[in-house]
Amino acid sequence: VKGVASVSYDAGDGSKLGKKKKNSAVEVELYSDKTALIDISVNIHYGFVIPEVVAQMQDKIKTEVEKATFYKVKAINVVVAGVVYAD
């Protein structure tokens, strides 16, 4: 998706109560009712409208996962870990 700089392994400082430190940039939970929950952390390029980029990502991920698997996507949680500025 245009505007996404990279996936990010850093989804915050990890010191919040009840939060575990993530081991990967993308985490997927599959359920017995053939649904999936997807969490992804990304960095966005400076100058892009973050809500628009996130919505495009969610649509694209949902479409591709459902096309490639028998799972229906229940939710896609996108964490914007940072903004990347041009050099």
C-alpha cells in the first residue's frame, strides 16, 4: 500500500500494564470457526494521511487473506509505530 514505509517490530515502549512485548511485526490468531484476527505494526511515510493508509491496508490484507485461505478476517488491528521522514 502506498504510504507504508515498512513493518515494525517496535509497537511502543512495551511498559504499559497488561501489554506483552511483541516478537513479530505481524501476529495472526486463527479460530476454530474459520475466522482470523490479524495484528500488524507499521511505519508510515511522512506526508500521507494515516487513517487513509490504514484503511487501504486493512482492505488489501482482508481481500488477500480471504482469497488465499478459507478463513474470514474478523479484524485487522494496525498499529502505526512511527513516521518515516525523507532524508
